[in-house]
Amino acid sequence: MAKAAVAGTFRLVGSFVLGIVLYHTVGRGFSFAGETAAFFVLLFLVSGWFALKRPLARRRRGAGLAGMLAVTAFSFWGSSLKNKPETLPVPAQEITHYRITLVKAVALKPTSVSSVGRVEAVLANGKWYPAKGQVAVFLPHSAKAEALQYGQQLLVQGTLMPPAQPANPFQFDYRRYLALKHIQWQAYLPHSTWLTIGYAPPSAVVALSLKIRKQLENAFREHIRAKREGTIANALVLGVQDDLDAALRNAYARTGTMHVLAVSGLHVGLLYGVLLLFLKPLRRNKTSKLLIFLLIVGIVWFYAFVTGMSASVLRSVCMFSLVELGLLLRRRSSILNTLALVALALLLYDPNFLFDVGFQLSFLAVAGIVLLQPLFLKLWYPAQKPVRLVWELLAISIAAQVATFPLSLYYFHQFPVYFWVANLVAVPLSSGALYLGIGFMLLFWVPVLNSLVGQLLEWTLWLMNELLLWLERWPAAVLDGFVITPGQVVALYLFIIAAVLFLVQKKLSWLGVTVLCLAFFSGTELAEAHRQRRTKELVIHSARRSSATSVLQGRHVTFFADSSFYAQPTLFSYQVQPYWWARGVRQKASFSPALAKTGEKQPVPLYVTPEGNRLVVWQGKRLLWLKKLPRNVAQPIAVDAMVLQQNVWFDLARLQRSFSTRIILLDQTNSRRYVSRKAAELRAAGYKVHVLEEDGAWQIRW
């Protein structure tokens, strides 16, 4: 009976998920989602009535299929309603001012202050128009910006613009990321372009939650003197990662322990576990059971309340609340069934949760622990208690890693080799730190005790940080550069499921499925590698205030960049490296403060003229980076494309006497005013102009 209930719940959730996926893949332009949903619901009701009237197996199966189709059509319709794009009542170029209300917590990032504003009205041609939608706002650091809070109302000078498309091949699609969070616009607000005009929080509950969290943040900052440990305490206990050091964040990511910094199911589970440990013996009669139920559920919901109520925390709190309700009603519930019901509830609230990376990894990790950890314990169950405790902890870590491994490769392109060692260190220490942090939350107002608990928390976090930084320095601590397709992700999950079923049931058919999955994965990898080896491509990247060019010949790259690019190391990680990985390049860029090549094979000829201009010859194409016009040119020099740099001065007639080309690029070493003026002038003269900042990377493929 329990297995049937689990299967029924997963069929329901699977049908609902299928509708969401269909909408986002093929259904965005479909106009009759509501009518289709109504048709399938009516079909289910009719087929269900016939099945009840005459309960034949064939009719029951037909009613069941109609029900699944109705759920799929309903979720498709719900996704279309939730993702209906908001439009402005007037053209964006006519808007001079707009009013917004901040509907998300204000985050103090290292380089900016950020939040999300709900658009209330726009001003165009001297008249206010009501408007809807959300805008991601970024402000430079200032006392005025840092004092902003959830619910603040702002009057902003400027217009609303959609986020830019990815500027480089395979770069992170920030526009899609915001769209999935129902954010249509993006704005950077200098200090002089906005002012506060009121305070009206959309939710008094959320406002109170964020106010309490801010007080706790200040308390941590006051009693934990080391800044590094203070930011980790805020991340681990409160879920605030605004000030997290980049090097430390990288250490956690590369050791496979990033989950301890994101308030999630692990943290709620630890809190629930300690409450259960102390309160379970007190369950004696109906009254005590009810009181304990209310106490446990109240505490975990309060913890979710003060940590911002993220999707992963809500999932865990809902699941543990349902488990407690089952204990109160004396009904044993399947954890997988409960997990599926919680997922369905969250997807009903917002179907786009399905595409949230944290949502996916959180559910998969819990499912992996529930399904795989008992299998590992069956393989080996040590008699010695200390060894058994270590093995149980290690089994949890391995189960979660196996369940999330394909998605981790897909999203993060890396695999932490020593995750099993790191989690043996991080999970116990982070658990202790969490309990100390919760104790501090309860005692931060008590003199002496707050300092004592704060000091213990600081020492615990210092030890965890130092050990993880040490593990990160181990040889081959992380394997990176993996780029896999959604089809390969599915193949890996089918392989894992088939392998587990083969170990449990000992049937050769499941072994055959694993072989087929490996064959598909290997075949697609070999086909892609063959295609990559034949690729010849030149890409001039769109890089902020700098110049960078990749020349690919097979899986080898020759890379050119200027000193401004090398002075901004993150540019390579975000704007160049994803392209290299997607093209199969595994060599590292050897950065130096000069425009130089780093490829070892098939070097690209590079010539530097006396004026400092650079000419690259590739596959018979001549590309010139122009910083200064040459003098005394007898006849125009023929080039296939020319890149104007550093606000190079020229008049059109002299440029035409010096060079013969039809394609001119303007990179980000030029000022925006220069680019705007010269682009218009060159287009009027008949040149094909490509502005890297506006049009994205420029690409030649051979």
C-alpha cells in the first residue's frame, strides 16, 4: 500500500513537472493553454465517471491517463500565467522617472548594494501611468544606499531597460536567470538619480523577519571579532552571504562543502534532530505529544522565519512539519512521499522553482540520502561504534554526492575529488557551529554569555576554515572543465538508477541498461571531441574596459589580451573560460601584462607596427587592432576587419586613404561617447560596424 502511494504521488509530481518543462521548451507561444487545460480536466471527469459506473481495468487505466494529462495541461497553463511578461504602458524611451518599492532584502555586496524593486508607476511626457513588473536595482556603496531596507519606496530618474543578452559565447545568461525570477528589467542607479519617498513593506511578516535578521547580523558582527569567521557565521546560521570572501567561497566550492554555507535542509535537519533528541522522551500522552508537536514545528518555522524563508528552507520545514504531524496522528509516512508532496506544493506556488539550482540539488540530495545511505550501510555495518559513526557520516556524504553528481557537472563544470574527506571535517564542525549559532541567537542579549558563546563559535569556524583551505591545496583537489548536455545528464541519472537496481535485485537486465547509458554518454562525448578537433574559430570577446581575443585551432588556443584584461582576473572566469571549456580547451591561460600568445601549438602570426598597432593573420584573414593611424601610406592597406582602440583619433578621409576594409569593430577600450559618435559616423560612410559592448563578441568560424 505504501509503495502504491509513493508511486501515485510521483506520477502526480512527474505529470506536473512535465507540464512546466513543456511550457519552457516548446510552449511559450501557445495561446490556448487555458482552453487545453479545461478540455483535459473535462476529459478526466468524463472518463472517471465512466470508470466509476463500470469499473473495468481498461476504463480505470484510461481515467488514470486522462488524469495525468489533465495535471500536465494544468501545470502548463499555470506556468503560462506565472510567466506572462509585463509590458510598460508607454515606450521605454519616453520614460523619464519611475516609482518602485523594494520587495527583496537589501544585499550589501562587495561592489554594490542590490535589491529588487516592484514598479508602481512610470512618468512619460509629464504624466504618470500605473505599471507592473520588477526591476533588479544596483547602487554604488554609500551611507544612503546602505541604509535602504525592504519596503522602501524610491523615486528614480531614468528609464527601464531589459537585462543584456550574454555578450560572449556560452556566457552565463543573466537575462534568463532574472526572467525565471519574474524580473523584467535591470537598472544601475548612481547616487544622484534616486531618492526615498516613503516606506510601505508588501508583507509585515517579511519586514519583521528581515529586521530580526539584521539585529542578529549586528550581534554576530559585534561578538565575533575576526571578519572572515563573522561572515561565515552569518552565512551558515542566517543564510546571509553578502560579504563572503571570494577566496573562502572558492575553497568551500572546490572541496564540495558549499552546502554548509547555504541555509538549507541540512541546517533544518540538524535543528530538528537535536530537538527530537531532547524532546522525544517526553512524549507520554496526547497533551504532551501535542505540546511537543507545537514546540518543534514552532521552532523550525521560527528558524525559517529569521533566515529569510528561502525555497530550500521552506522545503525542509514543510517536510519535517509533515513528519511531525504523522507522528502526532500515529501515521507512519514515507519520506519520499512527503518530499514529493512538498515539491508539488512549492511548484504550485511558483512553477519556476523547478529551474532553481538550489531547489533541484536540495531535493536530489535528500532523495539520495534516503535511498542510497541504507544501501551503503547494508554493504558494510561496522561493529565498533566510533568506526560506525564515521561510516554513517561518510555514507550520507557519498549518497548526497552521487545523487547530485550529474547536475553538479552540468551547472558547475567541476568535481571535488576530496569531497568525502572535506565533509567528514565540515559536517561535524558546521553542525557544532550551527548549534552554537542558534544558542547565540537565543542568548545574544545576555551579557558574558553572549561573549562566551560567540568566542566558541569563532574558534569552531576558524578551525573549519583552516582545514578546508588546507584540503583545497591538496594535489588535484578538483577536476574542472566538464561540459555536458541535458541528454547526458539524463543518461547519467539512468545509469545511477540502473546500477543501484542491479546491486539490489541482481538482474542482468539492469546491467544492460547501465551499459547502454555508458555507451550513449561515451558516444556523444567522442562525437563532440571529433567535432571540436576540426573547429577553427576566432572570437574577439566583449570584455569590460579591455581587449581579449581567442583563436581556436582544434583544442588548442592562442589567446591575446591587454594589460587591462589581466588586471581583472574575474573577466577570464566569466567571459572567456566558459567558451574554452565548451570548445574542449583544457590549457590554462598564462596571464601576463602584455598582449601575447599563450598557445603552444599552431601559433598565430602577430605583427606589431612602429605605431603600436597589431596585425594578426589567421586562415588568410588579416585583422588589425588600430591605436594610431600610420603616416605616409602610399596606398591603402587591405585588411579584412579592423578594431578601433583607445579612442584612436582619425578623420574619415585619412582612414580611407590608410586602410581598405568594410568591417570595423569598436571594443571596450574606447569611451562610450567616442563609440556612439564614431559608430554613427562610420555607418553613414557605408562601413559595417560592430560595437562589442552592444552587439556582443565578434566571431569568425572556419
